[in-house]
Amino acid sequence: MKNYPEKSQKKKDSVATDHFDKSTLTANDFELLKAFEKRRSEYDRLLEESNIIYSKKTCPGCGFPTFDQNELFTTCIICLWEGYDSEKNNTYQGPPNYISLIEHRVNVSSFLRSFNQNHEIDGSIDEIMKSIKEFEQGTKSIDRDDFENNLKNILPTKLKEK
């Protein structure tokens, strides 16, 4: 997939398992997980402090406010994470996502780190939520092949000035 967070290439034990081995995480992976937690906490805080009540919560995969209140039947329009109560066991590798939540967070955060070198999300929580709502009600479709394009189509982004 062009410009889309790929499934982890980390080696697994020779024994088949349906859980991700957290011992394979690197120092860089832990930094990326911290970036995810920071992004998600910030959006949680902004949603809570907003004077407008949004019927969204943050996605467990990317941290952006795209998930419906009932996570079980939601797919994130940004990172395509499918909700299934995944936070109870973030190492599970199987349907519907076939990658653990931890791996997905690392992959998405890695891509966002690269994306943020040249772009920035431009707007307040209200503008971000308006942009997400317009996308959900509009005629544009999710770009399953180009994560960068998806971000630009859904969130208010702009090129950073150099």
C-alpha cells in the first residue's frame, strides 16, 4: 500500500501465536507509542473541554477523534482500525484487524512522524471535528491505498513553512 502504515515486519516466534510479542519493541517503538499516547490524550482533553458535545471519541489505533461512542461497530476513517474492544488485549493479532493494536499504533505513529516533517494539522478541535463530519457526510471516499492522501482529505492540514 502506497504511503500507508504497513503491517509489522517484526519476527515472531517459530510457534504460531495470536498475540504480539512486546519484547520485540525497540526504543524507537516506545517513543512512537508515547507520541500516540500524547496525541490521544490531547484530543481526549480537547473533546472534553469543548463547549460543543461531539458524539465521537478517540480512535484506539491513531488517537484522532473519529470513533463513534460504540467502538464495537466503528472503523476509523483515518487509520482504518476496526473497533472490537481492542484495548482490553492490545497484543491480540486476529480478526478483524490481523495486526495487534500495539503494532498498529507504532506503524501509524511512525508514518505521522514522517508526515509531520512537512505538514501540520491546521485548526482547533472544532475545525477538526467539522472537517471529519464533512468528510463523513460528503462524497469523498476513504483512500485505502494512500494514508497521506487520506489525512489530507479528512483533516484540515497545511504544508509547513520552511
